[in-house]
Amino acid sequence: MTDDRRLRVALLGAGSVGSQVAALLLTHQDELADRAGVALDLVGIAVRDVDAPRDADLPRELFTTDAEGLIVGADIVIELMGGIEPAREYIALALNSGADVVTGNKALVATHGSELFDVADQVGATVSYEAAVAGAIPIIRPLRDSLAGDRVQRIMGIVNGTTNYILDRMDREGSDFDVVLADAQRLGYAEADPTGDVEGFDAAQKAAILASLAFHTAVPVDAVHREGITAIDKTVMDAARGAGYVIKLLAVCERLEGAAESPTGEAISVRVAPALVPRDHPLASVHGANNAVFVQAEAAGNLMFYGAGAGGVQTASAVLGDVVSAARRHIAGGVGVGESTRANLPVLPIGRVTTRYQITLDVSDEPGVLSTVAGILAEGRVSIATALQTVITEANGESGTARLVIGTHRALEQDLSDTVDRLAASGVVDRIVSVLRVEGD
Amino acid sequence: MTDDRRLRVALLGAGSVGSQVAALLLTHQDELADRAGVALDLVGIAVRDVDAPRDADLPRELFTTDAEGLIVGADIVIELMGGIEPAREYIALALNSGADVVTGNKALVATHGSELFDVADQVGATVSYEAAVAGAIPIIRPLRDSLAGDRVQRIMGIVNGTTNYILDRMDREGSDFDVVLADAQRLGYAEADPTGDVEGFDAAQKAAILASLAFHTAVPVDAVHREGITAIDKTVMDAARGAGYVIKLLAVCERLEGAAESPTGEAISVRVAPALVPRDHPLASVHGANNAVFVQAEAAGNLMFYGAGAGGVQTASAVLGDVVSAARRHIAGGVGVGESTRANLPVLPIGRVTTRYQITLDVSDEPGVLSTVAGILAEGRVSIATALQTVITEANGESGTARLVIGTHRALEQDLSDTVDRLAASGVVDRIVSVLRVEGD
């Protein structure tokens, strides 16, 4: 059944994922040929510096600095360089040279995906990117193919391992953000500059990719509302725990109804923010640097996909799955599965979203304060579901301050945010400790 | 982008899944056409009795008793009749008439899959069966495509919703098997004749399908070792709970090393049996009638896929995902992804498997008994990891009987089973309460 032809596979980049992909292509050559139905020859690895140290022991003669020379003549190009340029240019060159492309480059897919999918469509090739979201967890293919006959209503994803590691340790050990971050950096879970992870930029790129696929709509990464986790301190974490929640950085992609700007009334919201998740929700038990994507679909109901969200060899598994699929398609002929953006739903700004919230305030411990606060909420169209007031005691006695934790019914984000501004200016609130959305109940 | 052609879709069977598939094909016609890139016309539904009551309100003129007439001329045939014949004959007819086939028929795929995949290969068509295992949960495509570049080491699946519902309620409520089964039957979770579920026949079919895919080996359903859950009573459940385990009916598909009959030493074990799962394992928190498949792969590490394992509309989602994929392929040309059975690994009998076990015995409460039992185990090459002896007290005082719970290190099933026979014949054991494998630690 194996085709007599051999496919020429070119690899761009030999970082932690790239070098594992190369190693697996070489060591599992026979098995991969069996699965693909055609031999896969790794013909070269384009890097900036052929002498740089690598995670895997690879034949030196495979390395080249001539990426373009390698790309032209390849049947499958695997792009694992990261960054926008020259990755974008190289992928376009590969597609125009008749190659299928496999990439793990989430930044590129999130920002220039549509453009590259269009090129692929025109030339009858494919761009696959299972590795771009949630590492080894198959989520792109299930969304694109398995759920192609269903309607996704909501995705809630833990798609950034670094922040889940940090929040999980804060939750389980009661540690401070800074302490855990420093530890995560020491252990290699967080980078020296953690901004991309802790400010939610990485998760926002993945949210844009997931929302685009799930709602058949090109979602630009700029349209994703983004909040990081740096404001989550021990106090906020303790308050969440006390109320039966765990705080997770969630990528939420949601189908909304009743939007005037959409002919069908349908629109979407895409947001990345730390959120309160009920302890008994399946996402609450995703620990460490693991990822999980929870999908609610009209017919399928609730699905969850769980696994390692990062790691060189884990992510290499996702890349190789795409390579084998691309190889099968390459020899069988026929066009690939194009991306569908036909639904083209508007992405609503965060102010138009409704969720439940939990507002934690420090207020003066004196008569009438709760009534004032409740009045401001009612005026702002934010309905109170639960309220818990406790007096804060300090070592030398009562502090004169009370902690007020208010759970709301579903409210419009804009109303909520205006109301919080009015609370801050009311004179009875000493401090807004936290305002967090409750997701997943 | 939509093709001018329209695809003729024929449906065989209008039970709970079939009628939902028909309803979704009709109500979501435009959306499905967008996704598939071609219009999908449901041209008919073949049933035995056109006047039988259905779960969905469907146009009467679609129904026909002439299945063969409907099949010939269809582009896509969806088989949801169940059973072996005439489903097998109809699928062969569909493939030979140039149609792609989508089926949810696990019994047929498990017993005659290879034969049908061969026919599909010969005529250049596809047989898709995402709905055959774990309902709406995408598991077939991830195993076949996403993990195509990886090596699956082990699958542990909760793939039968009925038995999970029963075991979960027994665990959480401390109820008896018979009571919960009767309740499950009343609520529609179990059939009037529950044999297929509670004796593990249904799970064994799914295990054969999963193992075939994961290990690229045709696994006949007869090669699956099968034990049901009818011996799990309150006593066994309580003992498991006390030892920190929950009992789940698991389908385990495992790659084994060192088999003399295999040129590479590699072989597999496929078994369905109630097993002890540690409480902190992700499978332990799969409640109710939900399904989950836990996959351990060499590169990807641990993955879990979770969702509704049954239900008409949930399963219909999986069927429609396959229909849309088949439609894309049908218009794009090119051959489909064939099944790969090239690895062709031997399936070892259960006696050759090694796992940990927990043996629960009632023994005479007298001096020397533990020593006798320990001696029999040592002689049988079964090494004790933990042992807990408690005196059983009855209302009128001590019973003269002690409960002995022994956890073993990994032992060969054949040794274990011989040893249990010797224990039963030893004179010091009043009753073998349970012998269960420990999986997932």
C-alpha cells in the first residue's frame, strides 16, 4: 500500500519542538511511512546558526541556513521558527511551491491565518496547525472536523500552561504571585520576561484561533478582550477559595444572541481573563501546567479535551500528526479542508457581554454601608444574588473595616463596570479588592 | 466556494440517533452546506415501518422501506440501523455504488470493520464511524489522525454509559447493584435486558475498535478479555472506597513488550473489566452516564477526552461531523484515509498480562491464617504490597471471621489466578470477596 514515491520534508527551526520533531521523524521513519502510506524523508533543517546547541542529537549535515533553498522542492514544510517574519514569507513561498505546510506558530496563525489559508486555497494546498493551540491536545481537528455538523455555543479553555501552573500553586499552597512566578521561572515553566503569559497575550492568540474555527469567523487577535493575572494576589485567591471557586485564566469564546448589527442577531464574544470557576467544574481540577478545553455544543453537549499544553516532545506529537495527515493528502491528491469563515459573525466589545460577577470590597464597618452599596448596585441594574460581610480583625483588635463579597446575577459588563466606578467614588468603599467574572455554571 | 453540485444523502434507520440526524440535516441545511462547501440533500430514510413513531417530526414522504433503491444513487449513505445484517450488506452496496459511508454501528465495525475498510479502499471511498465509540466525544479522529505520528502506549476508557451510571451511583450512594440497575432501567439509562451493557459486551466492541486504531492492528472482538460488573456488590464497592479507589468498568488497550511470538517483541492486551481506579485519577471523576477516554502516548503524554457517551442528539453530532467531512472529500476528490493494520501485533491472552491486583478475602479469625495466606501468595510469585486485616463484627459480637484486603505488586495474571485458586482451596479462606485489577497508577 506504500507509495513508491518519497516525500521531501523540510523543517524550519530546531528549537525545543523542532529538534524533537526532527528526532522523531528520523527514529520512527518506518512506522511513519507505514501510517502515511509513503516514506517521509527529512531533507533539511533551516536554522540561523548551524552550530547552536540542540535538545536532540541530530545529523549535522541536515542543517542549513538557506531556508529558501530548502523550501523550494519540498513536499511538506514544517514551520517551527516562531515569530511573524520571516515565517510568514517562508510559508507563502512553500505553498506557492506546491508544498503542504504544518506550523505550530500561534502568533502567525492568529494574526495572518486568513491570508495564509487563502493562499493555500488558491493553490490547492493545506496549512495545518494542531500544535498552535494546547500543545499535544487534539483540539483543532475536533473543532474543524468532528464538530463540523454541530453548533458550538461556548468554549472555555485553559490554554496557557504557565499561568495555570502559577494559579494552581497559589490556590493549593496559599502562596503569593511573586513567589510562585519566581519559582516557575527557576523551573522553566515561565520565561525570564513573563509578560506574554501572565498578561494573557499568549492565551489571547489561542482564543482568536479557537473562536475563528468554532464560529467560522475570522477573529482578529485585537478583537479579543484581554486581562492578565498580575492582580490576583493571595487576598483575591483566598476570597475565591472561601466562596467555593478556583481562579483560572480562561479563554472564553461565546456565541451571543440579539445583536442588532448582525442580520441573524448572532454575534460572538472572545475574552481572556482570570475567572472564578466552581470547584466541581471539570476545569477546576486541571492542575499544574496542563491545559484543557471545555466545549459546549448544541447537539454534542459538554465535551472536554485535556492534556499537556506545552513541552517539546508533547507538541512534536501534534506536529507529526499533522505531517502524517498532510502526507496522506499529498499523495492521494484532492484539495485539503479549507478554513471556513463564511458565518462572519461580529465580535462584540466586552461591554456587551453578560456574565455573573463576584465583587470583593473593603468597606467602612459602620451602619448603613451595606444599604448604600446595595443601592448603588440596584441603580446600576446589577442584581445581587449573594452577599457576605465579615469584619476584618487585625492583631490589635478590630480594624474598622469590613470585607464585603457580593455575587451578582447575570449583568451586562458595561453596567457592572459603571457600577464599580460609582462604588469606588461612593465614599463608603475603602478598596475594590477584586471584580471577577464567574464562568462555567 | 460552495460547489454547484448537491450531494444526495441517504439515511438508513430512524431510531433515536437516526431521527435526530435527519432533523439536524433538515434544520441546519444552510449552515451544513456552508461548512461542507456543497449542499446536502436528505433524499430518503429507509426504515422497516414507515408509520412507526419517531423521536423527531420528519416529513412523511422521506420514508421508504426500499433501502436498496435508496442506496443506489446516493453520494453519502448514513447507516444507523444497528445489527450486523442487513447493515453489512447495505454498506457494501453503498461503497460499490460509489457512495461514502458514515455509520454509528459499533457491533458491525468491531466484527466486520476490516472487511468493509478493504472494500472502501478498493473503490476509493471511506467508511467513517466517529459515532461508534463514546457517542459525541471525538476519539476516532484524534486516534487516527492527531496521534498518527505518535505511539499510543495505553488507552483506558469509560466507554459504556449504563455501567458508569450504575457504578457511580453505587459508589456515591452506597446502594446495591440490583436497586440501581432497576432505577437505571426505569430512567432509560439501561435496557430491559441489560446483558449487553452489564456483562461488558458493548464495551468490548468499543475496546476492539479503539485497539485496532491505536495499534494499527485488526483486533477481533473475540480477542477482547471481558468481565462484567454483576459481581460488584456493596461489599466490594465499600472495600474499594475504603482503600482509596473507585470501581469503573474500563476498556484497557495496552502495548506490551517482550512477547516471543512477535518479531519485535511487541504485543497488545485488550480487556474490559471492572477495575480499581485511584480517586485522584482523572477517570475517577467521570460521573453519571458520561464517557471518557484516557490515552497515554509516547510523545504526547497523557490526554483525556470527555463527554456524553450516548444520547440521540449527542451521537447525532458525531454522525454529522463525519457527514460533513465525507462531503468535503466527496467533492474534492482524492482517496480517503484508509485504516492501517500494518503493525499487525499479536493480542496476548489475559493470562500474559501483568497488573497490580487487590484481593479481598474473608478468612477465619485465628492465629496463623495471615501467615498461611502470605505463604500461598509468595509460592505463587505474587508479591504483597499492602495488607489490611480487620475483624468482622456482627450484631451479636465477633463473627469469628476477618476481612483481609491484600494489594499486590505487579503480577502475572496467570500466576495471580492460580494463586487465587489455591487460596480458595486452602481451608483458611471462607470466601473470595473480590479480585480486582488496579489500573491507572
